[in-house]
Amino acid sequence: MVTVLLPGPLRPEAGGESRLTVAAAGTLGAVLDELAATWPRLARRIRDERGELRRYVNVYVDGEDCRHAGGLDAQVPDDAEIQILPSVAGG
């Protein structure tokens, strides 16, 4: 099992949940595929039409930025914690 942590702006797309449990492990892409099957609106906020991570979304696997660990091919072990953080801008 993998735990996915969601910040406030993404929670409405997951029924208001702040923590999701996903059975998939292996790669980040596999975890996100499982999320998409259950929460398709959430998945569209994380990935673009090509299935790539959106530029403004940061994803961390056990505290490590996935973009430095292989992107969607980043390894996600059992009991991992994935944190999804959309960038915030404003002034």
C-alpha cells in the first residue's frame, strides 16, 4: 500500500480526502494510473493530456522530488508516502 498526501486545493477532486491509499507500488506512473482509475478529475490536475506530469505540479516520493528520481519511472516501494504539491503563485 502507498499513501498519497493531497493539499487543500486538490482535495475536492478526491472527495475531500487529504490522504488516499493506493494498492499499486512499483513506479510513480503505476500509482498515478491507479489514482486515475478511481479519481479521474484528480488525475487531470496532476497529469497533462500526454500523461506527463504537469509543469506546475511537484511530486515527492518519500521526500525526494520525483523529477530527480526518474519522473514517472521513479520507484515507489510498498509503504511509501507520495506528496503532491501544485505550485502556488500570486502577488
